[in-house]
Amino acid sequence: MEIIEPERERVEVMSAIWSHRERPARVGELSSSSDGGLIARWTAHLAGESQTAIGEELPAHSPGCAGCGPSNPSGLHLRATRTTSGVKAVHSFTEAQVGAPGIAHGGAVALAFDDLFGFALYAVGSLAVTRSLTVEYRSPFWLHRSYTFYAQVTQREGRRLLLHAEAWDATGQAAGLADAVFVAVGPEHFVREAEN
């Protein structure tokens, strides 16, 4: 039976991820004892070993993630859902992210875009890290107003992933755009960093 294209890419990604090991890793083997298995579950999900349905909310990257972590008191607490082409999040900035009076800090907006790009990786089943991020601010991001963010992987060139995102206000005006380059890594990247 021939593998269809999206499944072929997932198989190739998984092969690349695990190529450094003599045998396939078990989820529990990827985790340091200090993280309670979090890294193993996260990398398994990102690597496509568990699937999220269209319209389903995606799990936070980690409890303490600055973008989406539910345990981070200073975080954005971004919540993203899967779409047919990528991911979507509806978010309102608060006083915790203020820059100029009444307006979200540009760095907080960039954080929202970067975190949403991290969620877009769930849709393609790839572990990757940010190489570069460019944000175009089209209008102020006002506090306490809802913005709808969309992100997707637009191209893959070997380990390099190109991503695009947009943020729209409630009136349908584009508030901002972002483009990023991510680089695919294996789960050992996160385990090694967590153990240091």
C-alpha cells in the first residue's frame, strides 16, 4: 500500500527524529525525571503520535509557557484550536501586557504570534524551534479587545519551515501580520535543555 503525501511526510519526519537512536524510543525514555513526563508527552504530540481533530483545542506547550501556559501568572494564556489549514486563537490583551496606555506592548503581540506558530507545528506533526520572526503592526492592538489570530506552515524545505500568521480585529481589519522561519529538531533538543 502506498503512503499518501501527508502520511509520507510524517513518516519521514519521524524517521529523521529517531534516526540517532538504535531502536525507537518509548515515550517515557525521552523525559528527565524532573519534568514528570511532560517533555515526552509534548514531543510525542508534536511529532504526530497523537492527533488533534479540527476545531479541537490544542494542549499548552508547557504549564509555564509564557504564551500559553496556564500556570504562568505573567503569561498570555493563549488558547489555540486546530483549523483545516493551521491554527486559530482568539485573544484579548490585558494590563499585564500594556505598552503605551491602552495598547498592548509590541513584544507581547510578537509573543502571541510566536506562540501561535508553535501551535501550528501540531498541524504538521513536526518538532521545531524559532529561527527568525518578523512582525508587521498594521494598527494598535488595543487592550480588552478581541483579536483573531490565524497561523499556518506555508512551506517546508528540509528542516526549514516557513510560517505565516495574521491577526484581525472584530471589525475585520488586519491588525498585524507575521512571518517566521522555524528549524526542525529532534526531541533530544528539549530533553538536553531541560536537564541542564
